[in-house]
Amino acid sequence: MSIDAVQATLSGPGSSAPFTPSESRRGGLVSWPFSAWVLPGSSWTGSLYLERSPDGGVNWVPIVVGNTQLYVAKRIGCTPAEESEAGVSWRWTAGADFSGAANVRISA
């Protein structure tokens, strides 16, 4: 089952609930567009990043190209993203060095 939005406040190391783009919203598109937000009112230090799970949430991995980790949040804002593989889930994760509070959202 897919949902249209996941929202959470991360106030220590941990992760938001998973978000899986809805196949019904795909229409004739090759991929599912969605937005990953760090909302106003957030103030944190440390690692805050998006992770992806290709296997229904059993394993989560950060998005890395070469040696560079992508989708690392440094400030309040929105990151447009897309998924081309059906059933892949995304989530926000606050790393072990995270402190403060981040209001996050992933939505279609």
C-alpha cells in the first residue's frame, strides 16, 4: 500500500516512517516525482539525509554516486526527487551525530 505523504519531527538519531511513491499517480510517466522537505522550524546539527529501500524496508541505504552521498540536508528547503522502480521506499534519517529537531516531510 502506498501513501501520499509522510511527516515527522526527528529530535535525535532515527528515521521517519517510509514513503513509497504511489503507482496510481504515475500515469504515463517513466518515474514517480515526489518532494523531500525539511520544513520551517527546524534547527539541527549533524547528519540528516534521505535513504532508499529496494526491498520493502528490510535494508536501507543512503543514495551514493561514486564516493559522494546525495540528498544530505544542510538547511530548510525542498528537494525534488523521483523514483523509477516500483515498490521502492524512501525515508529521512538523522544520523548518530544528530542533535536538535528537524521537521521533515516526503510527499507526492
